[in-house]
Amino acid sequence: MKTFSLSALALLIAMGSAIAAPQTDRLERASRPSALADQAPLTDAQTLGTQLVMVGESGHILLRDADGVISQAQVPVDLLLTAVHFPDPSNGWAVGHDGVILHSNDAGKSWSKQLDGNDISTLMLTWAESEVARLEAASAAAPDDEALVAALDNALFALDDVKAGSASGPSRPLLDVWFRNADEGWVVGAYGIILHTRNGGKTWAYVSNLDNPERLHLNAVLGLADGRLLVAGEGGRVSLSTDNGQHWQPSRQLSQASLYKLLQLKDGQLLILGFGGTLLSSQDQGLNWKTLALPVRVGLYGGEQLADGSLVLAGQGGVLLFSRDGQKFKAWQGTSKASLLGATALSPDHLALIGSNGLQVLPLSTFKEQLQ
């Protein structure tokens, strides 16, 4: 798919830009090999040992080995992929438009489809019908209970909304994925979608207990070692669960800006990256947040802590932000103004940058010297 804004995938979704009408054949047509796939838009990447796995437009999933050789994985769909996560060296999941969830059990060499937007619509419809039936029975037993009447009205609206969304086909864009291990994981997406699996994606459950009545887009999900789970998205909203997603605290609006990425540093510090140079920090597992000052106001979409503890954040207009302590940042401007959606260490000497112009490899020495 080549109709999305190249300024940034996250900005496209979170700001409510138009999403191209779904085409069912994209879910049935395999991604096509392309010698220029590494120059096409790439949206997310993760390092697996000495290999870099990247996802992007047209179902492209690319593997770059330690020698710099890039190969294209076998992918069963031909649509925009938005995020990838491997909880172990073999098992990984990728998500994207039309509600697609892909799984690999061979370190990214090949992929199979586990779910798509049609399946998600079925999950949502089953939930909505069950909720309406439950509240109708409760209201009949207590007809004067105004809270039940209001809840039933909301459930009926949700049912109508699910039916209307299903009529347009598999248009359920997914925007992020995180797995705690090879069995349990979550995906989040546009219009408040959140899904959960406990069996490696063999089956998925629609999560309805997260506080999001406006159905704002959910752009990022991240789990912590102590069982906490964080979700961030449109309108500066953040949701926190302290029990591995079983219950959610009321969502908090930390900013007016939409939030795109969640990161945890080696010392436990949490960061949220967002629109217009928004960077939020928490030192207490997401209970309290403060805004970090930045030298430029550009959208921030991805980043990584390097082996030496320094931090690189990628953003709009080809800007990178660098920090040695996770508190004070310097800005670096590349020769290209193409937006960067991620920065990942390839080796102790090189940084991989992904974005609207595909993959760039940047020597870390050159990058750091320019910021002295």
C-alpha cells in the first residue's frame, strides 16, 4: 500500500488522517519480492543477535545479517505493516493494516497469518452482543436503575458501531505489538482496539475493560518485568494495569499531544515519545510522569538505548536526539529531511535508521562526534 503519508506512519494514524479503503485481496496476496524494498518505507525494526528484522509497506519484512546482506522474508499479505516484536530469538509477531497479525517461528525468515480485520470484527461483534444481552437482562430485573439504563444505551451504541465497522470490510488497523514470552502478548490499534492472547496467537480475545469511551487510537503497548502493562495513544492518554492487564486504572491525559512510543531504559526509567517534541519520563513504573525539555520540537516516533547507556531517539524531518543520561538531549540533523521512525544499534560501531526512505546505516563515531 503506497497511499499513506510518508511524513510518519504514527502521525497518519494518531491524527486521524484518512486510511485507504480496505482491499480484501491484500490479505490474500503474498508480499512481492523487490530489489528496492530497503529503500521503501520501513516502520519498525528489532535486532535479533547479529540480525536486524524490519517491517514496512507492501508486506515487506526484511532481514539484514552481520555482513550487511539483506534478504526479504516470505510474507502472506501485501499491506502496510506497522510494528514487530520478538520476545525470544525464534518467535516474533508483526501487525499492520486490515487488522493483520503475523507470526514467525524461525527468526523472521517466514511468516503465517494468525488474524485479520474480519476476525477482529467477529470477536468484537460477539462481545457486543453478549454485553447487550447481559445488560438487557439486568435492566429488566432493575428497571429503575439509571446506571444500568445508561450502560445498556452505551452497549447498544457499541453494537451498532461494530456492525457499521464490519460492513466496510477488514479495516481494523493495528499499530503496535508486545509479547511477554512466546505465549502471552497484546496488540493495540486504531479506534481503541486491544487484543490479548495466552497461547501464542492461536486464539485472541477482545479486551473491553480498558477505559477509552471515545475510542481513541491506541498507538503503543509495553509490558514491564513486574507485570505492569502500559498503553499510550491519541490525545496524550496513557492507561496502566498493575496486574498484567486483568484490570486497568482510569486513563490519564499526560499531554495534549498524541503519544506514539513507549520505551524502558536499563535503569527502569520509562519514556513516552510523542507529537511536537513531547517526551515524558517516569522513574516509578508509570505512576508519575514529568516532561523532559528538548532542543527541538519535532514528532518523536522510536528509539533505543545503546550498549554504553546512551539514548538515541528518532523523529520527524530526519532529526535524531542523543542523550548520555536520558535527561538532557542534543539534536542531530541528517542530510535528508525524510522522517525517521526508528533507530536501532546494528553493532558497537553502527546505527540502523528506518523511516520513510527505508534503511540508512550511520557510523556511530560520526554521529557522536558531531554532537560534541
